[in-house]
Amino acid sequence: MSKKLQVARIAEQTGLSLSTVSRVLAGKANTSEKARRRVRECAKALGVLEDMAAGRLLLNSLVVFAPRRAFDERSDIFYYRVIQSINKALEPHEVRLRYCALEENDADANLFLARMNEPQTEAALLLGIDDPHIHDLAVDVGKPCVLINCRDRNMRLPAVAPDHRAIGENAARYLFEMGHRDVVNVLCLRRYTMEQRLAGIRDAWEAQNLTFDEQRHLLTAPDFSARGCEALVTRFLADTPADAVPGALLVGGDFMAAGAVKALQNAG
């Protein structure tokens, strides 16, 4: 059935105008909740939603739940950029994006439910939230929800995440292919994802028939900040004889890398 015929049929069955049905199906915000509900129910009954990319265009308001640091570029540049990318992708579709800070674990369940049960919350994105209770509540609420970079042991929600182990392995392998052998890794292991990245780095060491020694090849940073990494690398360089300084640093983050570069520059 053509798009025009679909719109006309929905308009006829709902008693709404063609323009109203078109706006609802296009995801425009200037329609009433009552009209959207009637169009959605009719479109679903007619099988129209099956042809519309999982009905995404019918959503006008999403909530992003993420750790508080995700909303501060200098605290977590990775999550910050993910949120900015989501915002940019939704902007042309007139989808309103709202935010709510939650802890990764032991999150405020009442706050989560309150935001999820708000009428304007039509769907949710959970970014870096590992709390299994929150995942269970998201399933129970029944609204569309996607996990981004989360650990979901029960796998009841759709999820996307980088292959952190492969990231670590590829980064280390690149340095080895460039001819480096004495490499020191500077990582913040605050989250299991960075542990996975370290596991990939170990894989690369093993592939080169090299022994990974944490005392020699790993510097553990307290956070992902430039200042913290600069202080860590500065101390490392001060405590390391000139003939034992590594040929390369593999640093786990943009701001951390900036801090490491500054420490190297200050040390000459």
C-alpha cells in the first residue's frame, strides 16, 4: 500500500485530518497526545508500523539516563561525545531529548521510575548504567529502551557497545607494528570496560611473544582527567632512569593523552 493510501486509510478510521495523521507519522511535535495515540493504535492494527523502522518516527521525546560525569566534557569525554552525537542525530527529526543523572550501580530506582513514568517520556536510552535493578525496571515499565555501553547479564533489552577488548588489542598492535617494543600503558581502570581494554592489550603482548609485567608496563590513573594523568606520568618519569624511559605510552583517553603529552614536554 502506498504512503498516501496508508495516511488516507488511517485518517478515515480515526476521524482525524490527513495533515494530522501525516504529522504524527512523521514524528512532528505539534500534535496532541490523544491524536498520536489514536494514530499509533490504528497504524499498528493496519501493519503500517512494520514498515517504519521499528516506529522510531513516532517518538517525540526521549530521556537519556547516564552517570553525572557523562554531562561534563572534562570528566568523561567519551560519554559526553556519545550524548552530543545522539542529540545531533535527533535534531532534524524534532525529537526532544531530556537528561537524567543516575549512578552506574546502586542507582536511585525511585528517580528512574518517576522519569520513566512521566507522560512525555516515550522511550529511554541508558548510557553506562550497569545496575541490574534498573534494567529490570526498564523491562517492567515496557517503554522502548536501549542500553549503550552497559553490562546487561540477562540480555532482555536491546544493547550496543564497543568491543573494548578489540580496541585495546588493536591499539597495542599498532604500536608494535610501528616498531615499538617497550610500551607503557596508562589506563584508568575505574570501570570493567577498561579492564576489558587491558585484556586486549595483554592479548597483543602475547601475540608478540612478549611478557606483560604490570609493574613495568602499566600505570593506573585515578580518573580520566588531563591533570591526574599529567601528575602520574610526571612522577613516573622522575622515578625512571633516562635509559629506561619507554619508547611509547598507550594512554586510555583524549584528556589523559593531553596530560601525558604535557608531562613529557615538561620533562624535556
